[in-house]
Amino acid sequence: MTIERVAIIGLGLLGGSVGLAIAEHLPEVETTGYDADPAVRARAGERGLVGTVSETAHEAVAAADLVLFCVPVGAMARAAAAIADHLPEHAIVSDVGSSKQSVMDALREALPGRIVIPAHPVAGTEQSGPDAGFASLFRHRWCILTPPADADPTAVVALTRFWEALGAKIEIMDAAHHDLVLAVTSHIPHLIAYTIVETASDLEEVTRSEVIKYSAGGFRDFTRIAASDPTMWRDVFLSNRDAVLEMLGRFNEDLTALQRAIRRGDGEALFDLFTRTRDIRRSIVEQGQDDARPDFGRKDH
């Protein structure tokens, strides 16, 4: 099974980056694209995010070997239904969503009998829209594939090779396990970031100008995360609610223990906690998942 024609539904940060990465790394592959927003379609054409910007979703997928849904996870079912009658029999259907079990269920229900292999490239920025995409977004980043138990092995291999060609490293994972892992590593951190930024903005004793003026590195990192696309993250939390709520419960228990240690003046408990977490940070840097330079490589202007 080879992938010679790719249809991208949704031409924002991820969809646009996929299109640009294909043009750079797989120039022989034809790309079509569609976005529900006419302004996005127009800008995608101006930037050359795909070879052909179609006016309808079914036109975009008519000859595709791979259909990649790059829309918020809450819109997956609707987007899949729009192409159901025009999808080629042999086409692989995949996505780039941050939650996987709900996406798999939605795509398989909307496209019964079709080849559905959900995927999650663990890459992105706080920017969104057709101007945000860039070809190197997936370079040296993980892309997690969550094929169902009955997935065609040749299709899994084809999708693996596709993402590897764009620079990604591949991991195969059960969809439910993916959702639990990402609840810890991505979804809860985003929830905390949104909450702490909102807390800071609500403090009567601290003005908005002071929050902005005196933002230290940690708070700046929180605001970067909290600037992520609201529609996408609303849908992520709703679609992965069970795993998020389970991990949020665990986090609240740990936060209560930390609160108790501070109240009791238990410096040893605090030191042990901070030592363990520093070791995790070092492991992330050693595996090439972040920058070890001072202030996380941030360049202040």
C-alpha cells in the first residue's frame, strides 16, 4: 500500500504544517485540502499549504490514498460524515487529534467498514490558523498511532512510513492508554496553565499590569500554554473527560500533600519532591524532548 495522494481536512497549524512538510519531504505526493472557513481556504491557497485547495470536502478526498482530519476533535464526526459518500474504498483515514478513543469511535461510526487508523503527532505551538504552519513542526517529535485491533497491517506500515518521512518518530499504542498518558503529559498541564493564569488575572491585590510586567519564567511558560486554541482544548477536555478527571483527582491528592508539607514546615518532604521532579526534567532533556539552555533556551527581547 502506497500513499501518493493526501487530502487534508482542516488547514490550520497542524493541517498546514502537514501540507508544507509533504511538499518539502515528499514532493512526489499530491496534496489537496479543504477548510470550512472560506478565509482560511483563501489564505491556504496564498501560502501554498497544499497543491490544490478544494471548495468542498468531498472534492478534496475524491482521489485520496490518505485522508487526514486536522479539525478539533469535537468536529471529527461531522467532518467524517461530510465525506462518507465520496471516500475511495482503499483510502486510509486518520487524524491529528490529542484524544484518541473518542476520535476512533467517531470516525468508525461515521465511516463503517473503512480503514481508520487514528494518530497523534505530539507537536504544536500556541499559535493557530493557516499562517501558523511550518514544515519542520514534526521533526524529531513523536507521532503516536492507535490502530484498532482489526487494522490492516499494511495500512499501519504505510501510515508509519508517511509520518517518518515528515521527520516524526513513531510509537504504536492502545487508544485508551494513549488518552491516559496524554492526560498526564499534556491535558492536565494545560488545565493547570489555564487555571493559574485566570487566578492571577482575578487577584484584586495584583493589577493586570503587574502580572504582565513582573512575569517570571514559570508564569511566562504558563501564559504560552494558556494561549493555545480555545476550541481545540475545549474539545480535548470534553472528549477525554474520563482520563482527565482520573488524573485530576490524583493531582489534587498530591497537591493536598504538598499543601500539608508547607503548612507543617516539612522542608525534607519538599526537598525530596523537588529532587524527584528535577530528575524527570533532566531525563526529558537527555531524550531530546526539550532544551537544556538557561531559561529553557528562551530569547528575551
